[in-house]
Amino acid sequence: MILPIVAYGDPVLKKEAEEIDQNYPDLQKLISDMFETMYHAKGVGLAAPQIGKSIRLFIVDGSPFADEEGDEPDPMAAGIENFKKVFINPIIEEESGAKWAFQEGCLSIPGIRENVQRKEKVLVTYYDENWVFHEESFDGYAARIIQHEYDHIEGVLFTDHLSPLKKKLLLKRLGNITQGAIQVDYKMSFPGAKKPRMI
Ligand code: NI
């Protein structure tokens, strides 16, 4: 089932999300709905707050990054074709390496992409969809996707990393997203729309 994606301006996106345990109801159904929702919207990551649930869960599938046709292999894309994962109660234990800029976008902020600086490597602990514990390192695009999605469960959006000036320049467009005054080809819910409006 495709779920509506919550738009910028909804308070759920600014909340620090809560851990879950193995008794969380219908978790497998939620995970499969989140994958369906993410693929429909052509995203590479989706965090539970983006579908209105303030819990520490996100999913990723970085394989679209592997499809780009280039003459030379992109070092940042190493291993990305198999980067389909579920992260439950993740903790970024360590970030390391040099900061690099990447144009990030977000399914909750359609149409806006901006450069965000983040470190190149992460060490993460998490549970997968079978409640198996993992400790793993990621770099390149995989690390980038994890950092972006991890921010979501901390109540942080990529726009929060922009300079005050950059953010000021985006204010009107961000306001339009909140109001639902945008064109988007997947289902969203807009906190500022007069009536909840679905597209
Ligand atoms: Ni996002």
C-alpha cells in the first residue's frame, strides 16, 4: 500500500523519533508499505516520520545511484547496487573522513536540491527487519543516504544544514510545499493545506 508522504512543515518531521521493540504492531507490513511508497516516489531512502510515524526506522535502496551511465566508475557508488536495507533503532556511532558536498533532495521537500556537506564514512549499529543486530561501516553514497535518513529520525531535515542566507532564499518555495501549492507526482499530505489534500 502506498502511503502519503508528509510534506515540509509538518511537526512530525521536526520531532525526535522513538525507539521501537519487537512487539511493534504490524512492523513487516509497515516496512513493505514503506518500500512500495519509496519506489513509487523514486526515492533512495524513506524514514518513518515521513509517513507520519515518529519511530526510529528507515529504509534505503541506493541502486538507482548505480545505474548512472558514466565512462569511469564512480568511487562513491562502490557497492551501492546491493544497498537495500532496513535500519531499526540505528545509532551512528562514528562519522569520519573528509567532508564532501552532495546535492541532496528529500521526498518531503519535492523540487528542492541543495549541496550539503557531510563526512564520508559512518559506523552504524542497527537491527534489521529480522531483529538481527549489525555493526557496519559505510562510505560514499551509502553513507550519505544513511546520514540523511538518520537525520529524519532525529527531527532534522537537509535544509537545516543550509546557511541562513540559503534558507532565506528558499523560504517561499518551502512555504509553497507546506501549503501544497506544488506539482508532485506521488501521494503527499500537506500540513498547511486548507483541507488535507492528496495528489
Ligand atoms: Ni529526506
